Amino acid sequence: MSIFGKNFKKHAHSYSGRVYNSDRKWIIPFFVSLVVWITLISAAIFGYYSSSSLSNNQDLLSFNMAKSDDSGGYFVEMNMDKPSDFPKEKAPRLAYLISGTKGDSKRMMRTLQAVYHPRNQYILHMDLEAPPRERLELTMAVKNDQTFAEVENVRVMAQSNLVTYKGPTMIATTLQAIAILLKESLSWDWFINLSASDYPLVTQDDLLHVFSNLSRTLNFIEHTKLTGWKLNQRAKPIIVDPGLYLSKKSDLAITSQRRSLPTSFNLFTGSAWVMLTRSFVEYCIWGYENLPRTILMYYTNFVSSPEGYFHTVICNTKEFTSTAISHDLHYIAWDYPPKQHPRYLTIKDFEKMINSSAPFARKFPKDDVVLDKIDKELLGRTHRFSQGAWCVGGSDHGSDPCAVRGDDSVFRPGPGAARLSGLFAQLLSDDFKNKSCPV
Ligand SMILES: *[C@@H]1O[C@H](CO)[C@@H](O)[C@H](O)[C@H]1NC(C)=O
Ligand SMILES: *[C@@H]1O[C@H](CO)[C@@H](O)[C@H](O)[C@H]1NC(C)=O
Ligand SMILES: *[C@@H]1O[C@H](CO)[C@@H](O)[C@H](O)[C@H]1NC(C)=O
Ligand SMILES: *[C@@H]1O[C@H](CO)[C@@H](O)[C@H](O)[C@H]1NC(C)=O
């Protein structure tokens, strides 16, 4: 094609040189032939382009189809015969967002240390309500940690956002954090959302070991379809989040106008705590298809967008519907009858938390004794971090075994891994899978 282009240019040039100098009688035939020439060449070029873009599309199509085929095989072993789908590394990597507000810096640090593993990526966001001093405290705590400084996998979002509880500014912050994680690290498989009042119930070795065996197409997102009176109650009001344009925090404003129910997509709702695959969040962030963007714009005026945005996107995208596992991987306890916020967990909930087999729980009061019990009995957290096979230093004279790092792709799973395997066996059973994105 480039050869064509060059020849054409050369010809046109040399002809044009003569046009002005010589007899003009042949100008008309010349232009006619030029037009024919241009038509022929552009037809050739256009034909080439359109056929190539068509075949690209077909590639894309078959690629998508291969991907959705793959969702039938939830375990990695079932995908062994498809080398293109087989993950590059046997051991997965996770990307965590830990968010907090005023007074949360110590808690965020504790949660971070409890879920820390050198394989993973971490990003911390402290909202604009926290005073600059506290944000600085958190940043310094991260900076001064020897391990974080060496591995370079923990970052604090420099720019903090005004976040309105239940408003779209919450979603905006989550999307920004994901975008940073995508830009900074090429190799994580799942994104996980935690707050300062969350805490793990298993070690990262347990989690990474069990996730090594899972298909990396699975999204853990608790969801149900919005129907009936709930649909009217949630979808008709129009809210405005002042956090989008004011510099001081104020409550969501509800307008007196109501809007009609959407007809071009179905609304889903569920837990705001999610564990999403890299391919799904890329789909949401990159916006090469318009649906994630359209739905984001729609949710700008919706109450509790964090409890609906990802849910509605995933359940309205054919490629992803069968990958949505309806569980948020958290143990959360509610009062009876349920209030707006979940109940604080205490030592009395310890056994129930373990029985749930969930990898995380919420919400915990600051520095509660139950956290010390979890550290001691479930995480083996004697120093900064939960125990892991990567901690290969000695522990005599009370020294921190994680001060010396070993191979981060070797795991030492404990009882937590057995509990998790039990949970996933249940979540991946036909019975449960059939509940993905109900129609
Ligand atoms: C992410 O985590 C925070 C906890 O800080 C939560 O409030 C928020 O709704 C979560 N989900 C999303 C989708 O942003
Ligand atoms: C993962 O799969 C391998 C091979 O099938 C198996 O030996 C191992 O026990 C599995 N691990 C878990 C945690 O399920
Ligand atoms: C936890 O599970 C064990 C064994 O299944 C059971 O005996 C116990 O009553 C459970 N505890 C709670 C608090 O549900
Ligand atoms: C799940 O769906 C499949 C086909 O879609 C069906 O054959 C199977 O019986 C369903 N299982 C349950 C437990 O509903």
C-alpha cells in the first residue's frame, strides 16, 4: 500500500509540473484520468483497510467468544488445553485499595500490614476530611517502612478526594485508584476494595494459594436484580452529590423531580465490597465500549452508586455475566432488624466469623481486642505482617522474620486455606453459579 501511495504522489507531482507550462488542450482528459486514478487507488486502499478492520473485528469476536467459553471451566486445570488462556504466572497477584477518613491513619496502617504480601500491590486513599497532618502521618509511616521502601508496592494517593458516603464521588475515587493501579503495575489479577474498619481472617499465603487454582475470570460481586417497589424507590429519585463541585463536604441533595426507570439496561444492586478481575476493571476504566461510561453517567444522580455501578455494568455485559459470583467475601453482621450500618464485631463474633469461611470481616472498632485475637490465632501476626512463607528471617531474640524476604511465589497455606477452599467449592457449585446475574 505504501508503494502505491508513493508512486501516486510521484506521478501527480510530475504531471502537475507540466500542467501549467504546456498546451492546455489535454487538461480535461488529464483530469478525467486523474479522477479515475484517484478513484481506483482510493478504492484499493479503502478496500484493503476495511477488509483488514473486518478481520480484526473477527479476531476480537472470536477472542471474546473464547473468553466467554472459558468461563465454563472455573478451575485452572480445566483450561490446561488452552494455552492462550493459561495465566502467565501460576501464583496470582492482588491489588488492594484501602480507604479511610479522618482518624483512620493508624487503622489503615494496621489493615495494610495484616494483608501485606510482597507479590501484591496496595494503594491507600484518605479522603479530604482528614487533616493534612494525618495524611502526612500516613505517608511518612509508609515511607519509613523498610519493606515497603524496598519492594515499592505500597502507595498513598497524593491527591485526596472529597468523598460523600453513598454518592458518586465514592465511585469516582475507586475508579481513580484502579486507574493508578493499572498504570503502575502490569501484573495483578484481581482488585479488592477494603476500608479502614475491615480486617482479614486468613493470611495472604492462604488467599494466594487458593486463588492459584481459580480461573482468573471470576468476579466476586454480591448482586441482585432491582425489582418491584425497591426499583421505584431507588431508581426514581434524582440526587446531586455536592462533593463533585464544592470544596467543603455537605450532604447529598435530593431534587423534587423524579425520573423514569431505565429501559436500555437492567439495574442491579448489592454489596459495595467487591473483588474484580483485571479484565473487568480494564473494561470499566478504558471505556472502549460505551456501556460502562453510560452507566457511570447514569449513576451520577443515583443514591448509593457504589452499591450498583459495577453490579449493573457486569450484569448487562454478556461477556461477563457468567463470571459474576454473588458473594462479597466478607463476614458482615447486621442488627435485627437491620439498621443502616452493619453492627460492630466483637470477641463474641469470633467463632461465627471463622465459621463463615470468609477471607475478610467488617466492621471492627478501633484497636478492639478481637483484632489482637485474630492476629494471634488466625494470622500469626507477631510483628508488622501476617505470617507467610516469604518471611525467611530468624525469629530469635524477638526479631521480625519478615525483615528478610524469600521467594514471594512460595506459599505456606494454613487452616485458613482449608476454610477458603470449602467456601469456594460452595461458590463455584452449579447451584450457586446459576444465580449469576438473574434475568
Ligand atoms: C469501596 O470501599 C469503600 C470502603 O471504604 C466503600 O465505601 C465503597 O463503597 C466501596 N465500593 C466501591 C465500588 O467504591
Ligand atoms: C490446586 O490444584 C492442584 C492440582 O489439581 C491440587 O493438587 C491442589 O490441592 C489444589 N489446591 C487447592 C488449594 O485447591
Ligand atoms: C461453628 O461451627 C461448628 C462446627 O460446625 C459448630 O459446632 C458451632 O456451633 C458453630 N458456631 C457458631 C457460633 O455458629
Ligand atoms: C443450573 O443451570 C443448568 C443449565 O443452565 C441446569 O442444567 C441445572 O439444573 C441448574 N442447576 C440448579 C441447581 O438449578
